[in-house]
Amino acid sequence: LYQTLTRAVPAAQDADLFSWLVTLYPVWAELTGEAVYVSALVGLAELMLSGCTTASDHLYIFPNDVRLDDEIRAAQELGIRFHPTRGSMSLGESSGGLPPDRVVEDEEAILADCQRVIEEYHDPEPYAMCRIALAPCSPFSVTPDLMRETRKLAEAYGVRLHTHLAETLDEERFCLERFGRRPVEYAADLGWVGDDVWHAHCVHLNGGEVDLLARTGTGVAHCPSSNMRLGSGIAPIASMLAARVPVGLGVDGSASNDSSHLLAEARQALLLQRVGHGPGALTAQQVLEMATLGGAWALGRDDIGSLAPGKAADFIAFDLNRLDYAGALHDPLAALVFCTPQRVALSVINGKVVVEDGELRAVDLGPVIERHNRISRQMLERAGGI
């Protein structure tokens, strides 16, 4: 969510993942608690207005006074169901990692704060509005020891695990050179597969790795816009769905997507699979299932994701009497995916109306956007105006 502050940054517009990260780390080092709070308001508002009722975020950089609490407060004010993850980076450049040393944390401090946020915010009850997950950032920014200790802590508290995995060929080369294993093999060695784990991306998988994810119930957050933007590749989503891997949709960070629009992401997911595998690769129905039931499955929730007796009252409505949907009433559900993505007219989360007539009820976005843009300008200026 904090990446809404660094959309379309000129120096990162034409970069691959590693170059993009190296370019933006110095900017993100300027984050403050206020910046995280305001950017979370912006990102979550965009998600809600585009049809999202449950969101997860991977906050993995904690400079200055940043805490996970900052974005939890934003979610509570907006009324969205939220699965924030306490991310982390501990492997700095001097130790062979990608991030600069000044943005990594001490591993004992990371684990202590993970425990703190679980004890303060995690709600395991049905219909919970906030559940914590633990999320070391990536194979190239944390140590195997941190992955193992995080797994132990998650098991002790019954919370889920998340990380970035198999996103690019550069990451694959890093894992082969440093660990002698492909990314999924490395994760499996550390206990990072299972029905309490979901990974972002999983672009570069072979057939055996898809089978492993399916067999263990390991979830995947598919982020097609980011994968295209960074030239990372096309994830084998059709194969994953056929194998019964839990696959949900992610918008990734707004610095590699430049949007937080869930419905736009659904459209991109459909089109990208068809580019790679033909017009029958993915249907509109399958994409909508990924955006609803698939996401709930990946997050380990059986109380959300569909309208059914006993499930949470989370639902959205669209106004189809719009220019963008003219002539598309023969299959209204498919129209939501194939036509230009729109705002929702209505959103109800946990039985409470949070969007009405296409507007958020809890927050006036005008002043928030003005404050957000001011913080964004200040951060880039402090980082040298990249």
C-alpha cells in the first residue's frame, strides 16, 4: 500500500524487478508512520471502490517510525476486512542481499514485533475484520534462519505465512547460486509450503512445482499487471487452476502496477493468460472466482468469498446503465471482466454499507489525496529527486 506514493517514478518506469527495487529502496527509506497511514487510505480506498471487500498488504520496510499499526488504523477507519502482514528484510547488500543495509532490520527485533502485532491485532474468530500474517520479504532480502524462525512463530500463534516467490529469472538465479535450489524447492526445504502459506507471483514454476503447491494446499496471489509492467513473465495460472492450487488475485504494489484496481486486475489476468495460451486459457467466470472464492481460499477463509448462508455479508453492486456497459447486458457478469473496469455503485462489508452511490462513506478523499501527494513529493525530494 505504501507504494501508492511512488507511482510512475521516472527512473523506475522501464526497469526489471531487481533494478526497480534498487531504484526505489532509497525513496522508501524516507517512509514515516504518517506516510504509511495516508498511503494505506489511498490504496485501500481504490481497492474498495473497485470491488474489493477483503485485502491483504505486505509491508516489509520499517524505516523511521513506521509500524504495521499505521495501515491497520487506515483499514479500520475505512471499514475494509484486512489481512495485514508483518513483512521484513534482514539480508542487506553487505551480506549478499539486494536491499541496502540501512533498510534492513535486526532479526530478533523483527520477531519481537511480529509477536507484538499478533497479540495486539490478530482475530481468529469467524467474520474477523483483522487477521495478521507473517511475511519475510523474499529469498534475496531475508536469511534462511529468519524464514525458519518465522515459521515457528506462525505455528505457535496459528497465523498464516506469506512471501514473494519465483517472481523472476533473476530471483531463480539468485536462489540457485546462493542455496543450490530453485525458489520453490528452497521454500519447501524451509517449511514454507502448506495450507497456511500463500506466495505472491509464482511466475516461474515447472510442472512438479505446480503439483507440489496443489498437493500441499499452498496458495498463490497472481499479480498480472506487475508481472507485465516489470517484464517478469506469465504465471502458469491455467495449470495451477487445473491442479487445484488456491489462486487469488493481487494488485501487487502500486509502484509496479500504478493502480490498485481489483476489477482491472481481473481483466488483465484473463487477457494475459489468453496471450500466453490462447482464447480458451481462462474464462470470465474463472477470473471472477479467483477474485472472490480464490482469494478467500488463499487466505484460509471459509466465511467469506461467496454469498451463502452462514457467510459474512460482504457484497458489491454495479450500475450497468453506463456508457461503458452499453450493449453488454447479455452476460452482465462477463461484462464486468471484458468491459472497461468501473467503480462499484455499492459495497457492503460485514453487513455495513461502506460505498454508496460510488463514494466512500467513511472518508472524504479530496484532502487525503492532497496530503498523499504532498508526502510523495517530499519523499522523492529527500531521496534526491530520482
